[in-house]
Amino acid sequence: MKKIDPDDFRVRPGKNVDLDEWPTRVKPMYHSQEEYETLLAEHVHKLSEQQSRLYADDSYAMLLIFQAMDAAGKDSAIKHVMSGVNPQGCQVFSFKHPSAEELDHDFLWNASRKLPERGRIGIFNRSYYEEVLIVRVHKEILDAERLPEELTAEKTIWRDRYRSIVNLEDHLHRNGTRIIKFFLHLSKEEQRKRFLSRIDEPEKNWKFSVDDVKERESWKQYMKAYEACLSATSTETAPWYVVPADDKETTRLIVSRIILDTFKELKLEYPTLSPQRRRELQAIRKLLAK
């Protein structure tokens, strides 16, 4: 198996991203379906162990952000990679079209209420980044936010929103939240195939919407929005990873490897008991043994 190096997919701070230069498919990270299942199971087991240490240590939080075009496999990546994590220590939130209440607040308000507590993993299936992606492509959403006119100039609004996002993520890092951001990089042709599969296979019909096809018409605009976003908001403390998404199995292995490497950097351990606490436990044990 080819060794997975997270740096191969990491966007360096200050780099101008051209997504045409980033592959949507790489050589598979496994030689057979059996090997893939074994490797993923190993990653899932290690993630479960790390999540237990994260919970016991109670000093750090982990925030995983997934962004992608429709049918890129965000849901399945989350489902398979996080399958062994204790649900009590993991929270998943999906971000959809903003409600009337959300439109009456700043664009980071809703996400700020859903940030993970210390000791827990938070997963954002889409996120506040929608405010510089779909909102940039569909300006009518920005109009619905009713911002003062002087704050919505094309020349400054996206720059200012990138700055707000980076400042928030810097603040979170300084307070113990480790952030990993995944852009699942899907080709337009692979998306077409997956849409056809959703139509042809009855059990997948529920996943398909006519709006999905309409969004394909804005593919180039979305790619430009993603390039600008990735270039402006990938930092040392909150990096973006551009993960090839045409092969779902390889995507899952890459995502899980990146998360594991981030956990490894934290050097998490279970709390060490004081001598007094150990004596207390031994006394309780004697009582229970009777």
C-alpha cells in the first residue's frame, strides 16, 4: 500500500490555489477491497482510542469541516470514518439554507453556537464557509441578509469575510480547538455518473433533486469561489486539505489518516491519578470485594 502523506493534500498558507492542478483521483491507497476494509478498520479503531483519550483529557476539542460539491461523498466519508467513535463524544451538524433567525444575525452566529465542547469532536457537514461559497455564487442569498449597503461591495465583502473566518479559527486554536478542513475534490464527470446512479437505483432516488442539476450550471463559478476561499483561509493552525474524491474508498483512507496525524500531534494521555486518589480507589475496591 502507498503510504498516505497528509502534506500531499495540504494547502500551504498564502498559496494561490488552482484546482485544475489538484487531482480528483489518485492511485488507490489499497490493492484490493479486502485490504481497503482492513486499513479503514485499523484507522477507525485508532480514532476510537484517540477519541476516548480526548474525552478523558478534556483539554482539547476537535472540529472537522467538510465542504464539497454535491455527490462528492461528504456523508459517506463521515459515516465510514467516524463509525467507531462514541456518539456521546461526537456531534454532527449539517448546514442548510439559513433560517429567518439566522439571517437576522452575523454570518458566524449559527456556527458559533454549535462548536464542540472540550473533550469532544464536532463535525460540520458544510459550514460557515457556505457564506463565501454558495453566497458568492448566488448573490440573492446575500441580498436576503439585509446588510448595510456599504458593507456589501464586491471589492471588500469577501476579503472581510475571509478575515472574520481566519480570526475566529485563530481564536478557537488559542483556546484548545484543533480545526481540520476537508475539501472533497470531485470531478464534474464523476458527479454526473453519481447523479445518474441516484436516478437509476431506486434506493438512491431520495438523494436526488432537480436543484442538484441546476447547480452544475454554476460549476465554474463554484470552482473560482473555492479557489479564492482555499487560498485565503488555509493557515498553519487551521489548514485546508484538498482530498481527491472520485474514489470514495481512497477518500476515506486519506481523511482518516489526516485526522489520526492531527490527534498524534496532541500527545493525548489518560489523566494520571494522584497517590491519594489511588488509595481511595483501593479502599473502595476492598469494600466492593466484601
